[in-house]
Amino acid sequence: GLSRGDHTGPAVPDIYDVPDVKNVTFGPLDEKHPFSDYGIGFELCGKTLGIAGYGAIGREVAVRALAFGMEVLAYDPYLSKEQLEADGAKAADLDTMLSQSDMVSIHLPVLPSTKNIVNKDWFSKMKPTAILINTPGTSANAATLFDGYPMTVKGKAFKALQMALFASTIGGLVSAFALLFLAPLIAKITLLFGPAEYFALAVFGLSVIAGVSNNSIFKGLIGACIGLFIATVGVDAISGTSRFIFGQRKLMAGIDLIIALIGLFAISEILMKSKYDPKTDHKTISASAITKDKITKEEYRRCRRPIALGSLIGVIIGATPGTGGGLAAFIAYNQTKQASKHPETFGHGEIEGVAASESANNGACGATMIPMLTLGVPGDGATAILMGAFMLHGMVPGPTLFSEQGNVLYAIMLGLIVVNIFMYIIGNVFTRFYAHITRIPYEILAPIVLTFCIAGSYSSNNRVYDIYIILIFGIVSYFLRRMGFQLVPILLGIVLGPLAEKNFRRAMVISEGSFDIFFTRPISCAFILIAVGSILLFAWKNYKARVVRNKK
């Protein structure tokens, strides 16, 4: 509701332009008019209050809201960030304040410049109740959640999808051309990788945790340990003994990555929305408001470097057998964040984060075929299946394949280029329709998502047991999120755990128990040094930011 305090001056509806809004209460809130008369009764603790106008009254409201256990997002165009955050509130721009607040308190003066500041544009930006499903289809898309979902929350779902499509196309084309022109050269480099190098690469990937833990490295490390523990469930690939199956023979095969993804992200997201009330929480988003916010020339210019970096990292990581697009996306996102002049915006709807992760995971697609075609070693699970298809047709992957079946191979490589071009054309047509998922009321969307989650978990292995697994993962993830933990470190532990463990033990066998193998081999040593440098750089930036805040 909007309150004038008293009824002197012009009537409130003449001051504020609030179209098509029903049940808005106007009038004094005093002893004669208690809150109950106006139908006001919110659960405050744990909610987010947005304050527009941070003068004396706005500051008093913020102090009381913080005492109730609320999070406060303060917006005032005339005050600095330090002034806004002096009492414990968080400074935010207008879009962030509107999109992330459960309720908004307005304390702007009635001036000509603010006469119609509350308008239909404000309501189109306010917190949506339906989401472009905050769930990655594969582990390769998990890094996109960092900024893709916050952009959706800000009402920029169409822009996020557009950038994801554009970056994916560029990454895919770079990967396809690398496969076409550089396959033999890159294959020679990947031959230099042994167990020590793979372990160091996994450590480098795990160092990304420092950059994605929202300034709480301790919670990020706990999450990574949880993920590493999950990765150890099942039969040990080296010794053949079963571990942590607790008498359940169905766990001997381990926990499927897709099952973990569904439980971690989809089920927990549904549980996080469990307090949704369609009578009070539903927001109507106009169709035109979704697709009118397109990528600007300035945003395309800003994303050139992240896309180039992501594509390069995608090709390098993708060409390394046993890694894939997931690791490439996380590394590209972390490196882009560290190289950015404004790293604090990452994780809050930064379009450069979407560009980096999407270009990297698609940049790995064509590159995963390089070791398969030149060395006979599949780059990931998909190319392993493709390798089997080749062999069924009498094509044995390896060094002689180019001379024996060159016409077929070059047709496949050119086909990858054509596929990426058509992906962009078709994606441009359908993206504007996909963005309208945000308009589906959550009471309809939630059961649809849950049904697909259960069907997907069952169809992956045709086992009812997997449905129980996603529910357990979802419940545990829900409580972890309520305690402030990020889920991505857990996912990183699950994805990189097997790669790190197997190659560490193999390296120990080769070196007869000596750790020198990781530092005497140049590539392994380089990855470890880069990982340590990334962590130290992140810690130093955090320390400097904390010192500046304390001084101010």
C-alpha cells in the first residue's frame, strides 16, 4: 500500500500513476486506523524490502526492517553507495531493487521530477513469480545459472536467451573451425597430458569455487566437499571395492550426474517457492515487456572479450579427453570475472557472465571430437557414443582415419559449421516464444516442472530408485540454500571428483608415492600455479574491498 501520512495536498491517485492496480490502500496509518483495517499483514522475517528514497524516513524504515530480520535494498539516485549502506542496507539500482524485493516502500519527495515515477514500467519490472526454469539441462549449462537466472528475475529473460544463443553460436563456430584446421596440431598437444596433468587440470577447475561462493569461501569449500563425497559413492574405479553404498546395491553404479542435477537445482527450486500464494504473489507480466528489452550495441561490444575468451578455453578444455563443456564453462566464467573491471556485478545478472559460459560450453563441442578422430580417444560421453557409431560403419578412429575416410570426415566438419548457423537462425525465431515461459503462473508451472523432473529421472536409467534420489537431493539442497550455501560448488565436486581422484591415484602409482610428479612436469605445474594464483588474486581483491568498506 502507499501512505501519504495525512491527506493535506493533492489526492494520492493524482500524484502516483498506478494503472490497473486493485486493493491499494491510501490513507493515514495511526491509532484510529490500525493496519488490520487496511488488510495489511505480512510475514516480515526473511523477506526483502525495497526502499525507494533513502532520506530520513526511508532510513528509519530500513533500520526497523533490519531489526525484523529483513534484507533491505536501498535505491536513491541522489546518494552514494556508501551513504545507502551506512545503516546495514544494500545499495541497488532501480531494476535490481524492484525485481528482487518482496515489497517496496516509497519515500521519494513529490516533485515535478518524481510526480509519475510509480508507473506501469515499475510494475513490469517487479519480482516475477514464474521463472525460466532455474535448472541446467546438463552440467555444461550450470555456469549459465550464475547470471542467466538473475537476469530473468530482473525481467531480462529475452535478453539473456538472446546472448546465450549468440555466444553459443560463436563458440560453436570457433570450435568447428578449430576442428577443421587445427585438429592434428591440438591432438599432438593433448598427447602430452598424463595422470598428473589431468589431476592438475581438475584442481584448476576446483579453484573456480573461490570465485563462485559469493564471498563465503568457507561455505564454498564445504559445498565442494559434499560434491566430492557424492562422487565417491559406488564402486572404486581403481580397486573395484564398493564405497558408501550403505547396503544399497543400487548405489554401486554411483549417482548419475543428471539425477544429481535434477535434485540439486529443479527440486530445490520448487521447494524454495513453496510459500508461493497465487492470490497475493501472482504478478502479471505483459507480453510486450518481455521481448522489447533487446541487447544493445554497447552490450555486444562489452561481450566481445568474454566470448573470445570462452571460445578459446572451450576449444582447449574440450580437446582434452575426459573433460567436456562443463569444466570449460566454469573456468571461462571464473577467468572472465577476474579479468572484469566490475567483478561485483557477476552473479547479479551480468550479461558478460552468460556470454562467457555459453561460448565456452559450445566451444568444447567440436573440440571434443579432435582426440576422438585423431587419437581414437573420446573427448566426452557423447563422442564415445559417436565413436561406437563410427566403428559400426567400419571407420576406426585414429591417425589413419583422415587418409582412409577423409571425404566423410570433412563432410562432418563442414556439417558442424552449417549446424551452428542453423541453430542461430532457428533459435532467433523461437527465443521470443521461450521467453514467455516467465508469464506462466507458478501454480501451473511448478507441477509441470515436477512432472518432467520425475519422468526425466526415471527415464535416464528406468529405475524408480532414482526418483527417491532426486527427492533426497532436493530436500537437502533446499536446506543448504536456506543456510546460504551455493549449489554450484557441490556440482563442481560431483563433476570433477572422479577426474581428480582417479588421476591422482594413477600419478601416485607412476611416481611410487612421490608428489614431485605434479611439480616436475611443466603442464601440471603450470595448472597448479594458475589455480593457486587465481585463489590468491580473488582473496586479495576481497581483502582490498573489505578494507575500503571499513575505512568508509
